[in-house]
Amino acid sequence: MTSSVPILSGIFRTSRVIVVEGVCLRQVLEHIALEPQVSIYVKLFNARGRWVGSEACDESPVRSGELGAADPSSPGSIERDVRAYHAQFKPVSRADFIYKVVRQYA
């Protein structure tokens, strides 16, 4: 199997406009040695105005042992990965724009 990094880097460098979306995106872009020109962070709020996922998206430094076991099959591994990503890459603080979505149901 060949690495897709050179292919992706070539596509991104030759295209005029590319919209890329996803979770942990700054980590992916760093891996292929690219920096976004514009970054939009989407924050989901519940009907009471509370940011859904605020604990998992905390950008404060991760304390030793806070994230628990690194076994990807263990419960909560996605939340653990998202928390570690936010602590390292600080996507909320580094966003050019924050788009707030309010969920109207409880």
C-alpha cells in the first residue's frame, strides 16, 4: 500500500479552493504539511444554551493520567482522542470564525 500523503499534498497545492471538513482536521493538515487559509469551528449548543461537548473540547492542558487507557477499543476512546486533540491543537482558539448552531430540542 502506498502513502496517500504525497497525493493529497499535490491536490491541495494545485487547487484554487478546497473545502475540507472533519474532526481533528488540524492534525490531518499538519500531517500533510498544510496550513488552512481560513478555519471555521462549528459549535453545537443545546436548547438551554450549553455547548454540547464542552468537556471533550476543552483546550486546557491534559493532566497526567487524565485521559486514561490508550486502548482504542476501550469505551470513551473517541472522546479521549478529541480531548487530546483539542488540548494539543487548540482549534477553537485558532479558528478564524466560530459558527454557533443551536439545537432546538432537549
